[in-house]
Amino acid sequence: MDQKSLNYTDQTYWEGYYQASSEDAKVIHTVVGKYDQFWDLAYSSAAFPPKTFLEIGAFPGRYLAYLASKYKLKATGLDFNSDTDKFFRTVQTLTVKDAEYVQEDFFNYLPNTKFDWVFSNGFIEHFENYQQVLDQHANWCSPGGVIVVFIPNKRYLREWYGNLLDHANQKAHNLKCMNLETFQQFASRHALKVIRLQYMGGFGYKVHAPLKLWQKPVYVVVRKLSIWLQPWLLRHPSKWWSGSIVAILQKPLDGK
């Protein structure tokens, strides 16, 4: 199978996407630390305290750095982005000294070990064959280990908004995977225990390209409304407006 034909994005897209991302420790703690409830749940849900960690699509390293520092994990980042200097600057910001960066295409990666914690954030939705991508998460996870996957939710209200104001970014994502059933099927295929599976977050009003004149008033109204409703939206996650899906799954101890 020609994997490249199944990708919604390419290396050039990602090399530019995170070029200006912050390497500041306070920014990393703000961006990643707001999910501490999920990190703590994942860590405690493994059959043993995780020691090794793999982030799939790890660049620029913010999540890997934060989690490796917080839980004292030996971390490996897998990504085809060539800016290794930026990755290690980000990681060293949180004094993570023994992280490994594997610059490799996901479909060519053949690890010589399994990992106690396998994580990806905003990765599977860039492939047509997303279930095959998820299967590799399970294949690379140690028996008794934990798998955590975050993906955006760009369906329902966000699909209408994205097509109107953020069309190019919308087209870089496979919306077919953006539902809870995707992860229920994944769990069933590998006999994974579902620890947490839910929509989360407020409405994703931010866009990724300059707005045209006629789009600006729409953006201003949606932004103000989203910020005003944010406390209520966070308390009432829904497929209709929540910006993300989180899945936390445990691999059985007798899993291969």
C-alpha cells in the first residue's frame, strides 16, 4: 500500500506549522498542564508505574517534555520533522536530559522495544487509514501499559464554521475519525480497557489563515460568543461544540 497517498498532509506542511512554537517553560506548562487530570488518570491506570514513553508525532516536543519531566519517564519522540535542534531545545527547557528523537516516517518505524505509555495528539486524523494508525499505537504499547490519544473535533458546528472561515485547515483533517465510535472499535479490536473516552473543551473558534474582509465580522462574533460561553461549554462537553476528543485505554497484561 502506498502510505503517502493516504496522508492528508505532508512533511512540508508540518515543518512550517510549528516553526514559531514557543520553547518557554511557562508556556509549555500552560499549554500541557491544563490536562493534568487526564495525565494523572492515565499514569495511574497502567498496571504498573510507567517508565518508558513514546509520543507519536512528537514535534515540537512540548507534551513529551512536560510528561517526561512530571512522571520521570524515559521518553522517545517519533516525528519526520527535520528540526531536531528545536525539539531538543524544547525538551531541555524542562531539564529532560535523556530524551530520544527518532526522525522517521510513522509507517517505516520499527521499534526494538515496547513502551509503557504511548501517546499521540492531533495525529491520526491526518490519515485516511486512521484505524491502521491506531492499531500501531496498540502494537507498540507494553502489556499492562496505557494508550492516550487526543484528536480535534471538527464536526458538527465546527465543521460548518471551519468550512466557512478555515477551509484549508479543515481539509487537512479526516473528519471520519472524529467520533467516540472510532475508539470503541479500536478498543474492541485489541481488548483494551476504556478508562476514559469523552469530548472535551470549548468551541474551537481559532483559524489558521488570514481572514478575508467578509469573514472578519463572523469571526469576531463567534469568538466573543465562545469566550462568553466558555465556562458553560467546559462543564457540558458535547459532540456538537467541544473542540477535542480524549481516549485513555489500558492494554491487558496478557496482551501481545
